[in-house]
Amino acid sequence: MQHAVITSAVRSPIGRAHKGVLATMRPDDLLARTVAEALARTPGLMPGHVDDLVVGCALPGGEQGFNIARIAAVLLGWDHVPGVTVNRFCTSSLQAIRIAAQAVRCGDADVVIAAGVESQSRLTHGSSDTWPDTENPAFRTAGRRTVRRSQANAGPWSDPREQGGHPDPYIPVGLAAENTADLYGITRSDMDAYAARSHQLTQTALDQGFHFGDIVPIKTPDGTTATADDCPRTGVTQQTLSALPPRFRPDGRVTAGNSAPLSDGAAAVIVMSETYAQSHGYTPLARILATAVSAGTPETEGPVPVGATRTVLSRAGLSLTDVGTIAGNEPFAAQILAYCTELGLDPERMNPHGGSIAIGEPYGAAGARLTTTALATLRHDDLCTALVSVVAAGGQGMALLLERTS
């Protein structure tokens, strides 16, 4: 079986939803520009060499509908390049990378572009998950319990399966974060401290130009060119965060400050077989050692990627102490702190150059963006291995293990 390698990885700037640099940008145009740049950064690789384009998108409706992967290919003039859109919520583009790696490993493809895109700003033009009366009535009791838990004095969370009931797969992710905080005893102070760290590390990275080489300049409809993320805020401290009110429960701990902002963005990576790369003179950035998926109750999502993390480490014959850097999505501080608790992992090892609480998290692009950042960290910090971990709505998680090759 062949090894799968990554030869380039890029991302767009990440814009704050509805008022940021990408708010007027159609997601299919954003995706096309990002994918084209990923291809261009593997010199000599042409569209005719691409066997497939796999794109993750968490809400594939409206302007993100119509199989946005194929729309992007046709926009680029790549009529001969097939395209498929996959949805595993925030793990969607990590799933795209997994599909690409699997196709390459088994010999079904030589070159696959794996990408992700999400535009919260453009959901006003349609979304896949907002049509009235489409939730399965089997979960009505679970939904009523979620409503009760969104009120003050909800009491400790317990798994409804223990009483023979369904969990709520439609639970707002912020309430799942509140349940996670309840279950793991994560305090508001813990969450704000982690969030402040994310903001401060992000500012340091921006000052150092850490992300600059990975960002694709995007020309927006008004003629300006977006070249930098606009979600990060300066001067964020644990004290300033402590003044913010809870968002999902009157007596809750999850706030806008210890959560990732709604955002727009895209990311793309080129995946090919190591043999193909060698025979055509392409220099791989990293080898994909292993990927895995895991799942748990939708009502506490934070620890769910733990299973996938343990699986990729086992498949590669490694332990957490062997991993040089860890990139994890930060939808909420509670989720990533629960993940660290389950693994006995020091949170200081997570996202050493800042995370999505500060940068933003375009859902469908999260995994590919984290992969791009993990590769940049390997280069910048001169490390050998990187772990990418993503938690997603519905109680799913994914992990990807990379080994630097250049």
C-alpha cells in the first residue's frame, strides 16, 4: 500500500461573519480561489493531473449547495475534474483529507485535492439545516429536555441513555459545551483562562507573521483584497473575558469570549501518493501516517475526539509524548479542556500559535485549516510529528497524524 503525502496546504483569510472581510464573498468563489492557489503551490502540477476534488462543507445549502465542489471546479475551467461535497460538520474537511488519503493509498487515485469551505455570512441566502419541521419527531422529548437545560438551575447533566431515552442530536453546540463543563467540573475561570491564552498566542503569531505564508489573498466583490484574518482582538485578558455574560444559559459559563466567533473561510491541501510525488519531482511537506473517526453522545461533544486520537496513535505506534505539536479546533474552551482532561494532556500543548477562539472557525474548513496550521508549526518550530484533532456537532470527532518529510 502506498503512502499518502501532502505537497501544499493553504487557506484563505478568516473573516468575521456578517461584518468581516469576506462577508460579501460567495463561498463557491472563495473555494475556487483557494483550491487554485493550493494547486499553484505544487509547481508543475496541472489540473489535468487531478483525479478528484473532495470538499467539506458543514451546511451545504443555498450558495453552498449544488455540490459546491463541482461548482468550484467548473468556475476554474476544470470541467474534467470531478467534485464531491462531504458533510461531517466541523470535521468535514478533515474527512475530505481522509477520503483523499484513502484513495491514494489503495491506488484509486494519484492526486486528490481535499478542501473545505464555510460562509456563515451567506447563510442568509439559504442553508441545508433550517427548513421548518424537518427534525425527526423521535427526538421531541430530547428537544424538550434541551430547552429545560437552557434555563437557570438546570442541575447536573446526565446521559439520557441511562434512563432509556434518546440524546438530542439537534442540541445547540453551546449547550453541549455547557453540559461538558458540568460533567467535567470545568469552571468559568478555567474557560476564560484558556480563551485568553488562545487570543494572546494568536497575537504573538500575527506579530511574527506566522500565518502570512499560508494565506491566499482573496479579491472581494468590492475590489479590495483580503490578506489577513479579522477575527483576532488585541488586549484580551482573562479579566476582560470575565466581564462577558453567558450566552446559552442564564447561569452558564459559556460566553462569546470563550467561544470561537462565527466566521467565513476556506482551506485546501494537495494529497498525492508518495511514489507519484517522487517520480514527478514534487517535494512533500508531510506524510499522512493515520486518520480515524470516533463518536459519543451528541449532548457532550468535547471528549469525543479522544477515541480517534488514541486510534491514530496506536496505528502509528506512537504515544502523545512522541507528538511534536497538537492542533485542535476550539469551538468552545470547555470542549478542548475536556479533551485534554480525558487524555491527561497539558492544555499548554494545544495550539501553540493560537487557535480558533481567536482566529475563528469556518465549520467546513476547520480540519483543512488546522492541517495547514499544523504543517506551518512543524516548519516554524522544527518538529517532526503533528496531531490534528477536531470535534463536531452531533457528537463526532476525527484525528489526523502527520510526519514531516521536508
